[in-house]
Amino acid sequence: MYMLNQKSGSNRSLKIRLNSFILILISLIVLGGTDDTILARRQLYIIFVYLVYILYLSVKSRRGFLKIDKTCFALYALLFAIHAGGLFYSIDLVLTVRFTIYLLIYMICRECLLTQEDYRFFLTSIQAISFLLSLSIILSAILGNHFVNMFSFWLTNRERVLLDIRYGQYSGLVGDRAFASMAMFTGIVAMMGRFIAFKRIRSFEIVESISMLIALFLTGKRITLLMITCCLIVSVFITGSQKARLSVIRMIGIGAIAILVSYFFVPRAQIILSRFILALGDTSYNGRTQFWNIGIFMFRQKPLLGWGMGSFVEYNRIFGTGIRQYAHNMYIQMLAETGIIGFSMYTVFFAYNLYLVIKRIKNGPPNDPFFLHILFFSLFIQLGFLIYGMTGYPYYNLQQGVLYFIVCGVPYVKMFKSAS
């Protein structure tokens, strides 16, 4: 009996270590930027390992991922039909396969195959990695071109990073300022969720938050500030606790401190902050309207079913601007690629997941701050995903898409009591 217990304990310990290792890798992937870094170049392999692993868990689980809630089966089937149809008439088959992987991850996560403990470890990893990345962004602002020389072994596209530095925008070890801003947003909302859930802010968390906010300013991307602002506003409305609302006020104070520290102590921060405040040098719409017009034109040609998932990039190269580029508006691109039918289904899909997490927060466990933390994180990531879709393409990006579908599984996680 002792040997059996020892073997069982050993297997459990191995499973915990394997879970932790894979979740750390996934954390690095969703924060790691584009192909401009060594790790990001291998992101597809890591995502594939993750998918195989959770498929293995689904087979071993008692429920099995094939036992899908009947209320959602029709939506799954229709979305899969859109993606599968894209294999036959979409110009870009790689994206079609990627979207199908998204839905597989969502279905499996939705079947509670990631535990509350897994999500907690996932958030801890995200907070730690985001903090380290924020330090690298600040360091790149201080050192400038010398930073690129120091980390040339990690940055595989030095020209992109050097160009950003030349324009006074910094990405650190992420390698791209847009992805750096999303990495900082992810880390910040992970901290925000903890502040609201636990109704207190620890001193080292204040330091981490200020560092990530400063790094966010240094990326020069304003859409992420809008995303954070919307998350704060929504959290005030759905949080019933007065202490939680006070935590939100404290977070606003931390943001003000980060602005002051950036302005007086970080080189070139004055220029970037002036751009935020005075709306000078706004690049949110520069050059993007032409992509939007192409997407609208595609939709008008095939309004019912569209051109097929992932077809915009190639269509734009052949018949549009002559370059391979996304529409920089997730919704217009979905209209062009899936028509009004597919777009309506995706709208229902996004709204349904948002509704579920808000409902779970309102009816959730008041005495389990750990679970409330991961619920708020899911809410904030979903909100950020939908807002960023107005000027970006998060659904078409591997890291942001994977993160979105992982957090959509949070409302289905079974609660267990934890000591704070």
C-alpha cells in the first residue's frame, strides 16, 4: 500500500511539474511578440504541444471533451463549418487551420480540463514575465541602440527594433512595440484582477504595476490605455463591494504615479506622453482606412458568405494595396471573409463568452478571492480583445487568439475553497 501511495504521489508530482512547465511556455508565447525573437519563431510548435497535451487530458478525463453542452453544440458546429469551408475556398489555408485550433482549445478548456490551480499558476507566470519584459522595455529606452547590440542573440529582427527606437518607441525583448503594449496590458490586467479580488495591494505589486505602466507608455500605443480604462469602468459597475471599488481608485492613483515617474525620470518619455495627451502624431488611423475600404468592398461583393476565412491578406496583395497586410479592423475583416452570416455568429460567440464571465462574477464566490481573480482576468482579456479589434487584428494573431480562447474557459472552472 505504501508503494502504491508513493507511486501515486510521484505521478501527481510529475503531472504538476509538467502542467507548470507547459503553462510557463504558454505564458511566454502569449507575451512574446512576433517572429522578431528567438522564442516567437518557435511559437507554433509550442502551441501544438499544448494542444496535444490538453487533448490527452480530455481523453483521460471522466467527462471527455466530446460531452459538450447541448446548448452550445449548434454554435460549435456552425463555427466549425465556417472554418472547414475555408479549407476549400479560402486563399490562406494556414490561417484557416489556426482558427480551427482556436476552437479546439476553446472546447477543451470549456470542459474544465484546466483547473483553478492551473489558471492561478498561469496568472502568476504572466505577472512575473510581464514585469521582466517591462524592465527590458525601460532598459531599451535608456540604452537605445546599445540595448539592441546587447541582446542581438535574442532579437532576430534588429532593424525593426532599431526603427522603433529611432522614432522614440520601445519594445524591449518583445521585439515589436504593438506586441509589447499588449504584453504590458496583459500583465496590468492580471494585477488589476488581483487588486479587485483581494481588495488590497501589496507593496511589491505597486512596484510591478508602475513598471508595467511606464513600459506601456514607452511603447507609444494608446489603444491599450483605452482598453485599460474600459476595464476599470466595467469593473466599477459590476463590483458590488465598496472595498473593491476603493481598489480601483488606488489603481488609478498608481497610474498617475507611473505617469509622473515616466515624465521626470525616463528619457524621451515627455515626447511620448505629449503624444498621448495632445493627440499629436496619432498613427491609429494612418494608412488603415485604405485597408478598411478594401474590406468593405470585399463584403459588398460577397455579402452572404464572404470570401473565406483568412482570405483578406492575399486579396489585399493581389487586388488591393499590393502588400500582405491585415485589415487592421477585426470586424471589417470578418465581414469580408465570412459575410453577414459568419459575422453574426462570431458576434454571438464573443457576446456569449463575455456574458458568461460577467454572470459568474456577479453570482460567483465572494469568499474565494483566488477564483474571483481569474474571473476578472478573463473579463479584462475579453474586453481588451474586443476593443483592440477595432484598430487591430487580435483574432488573427496566434498569441492573442490563443490567450482569448484559454480565458474563455475560466467561467466553467469548478470552484474550490482556498485560503488567502
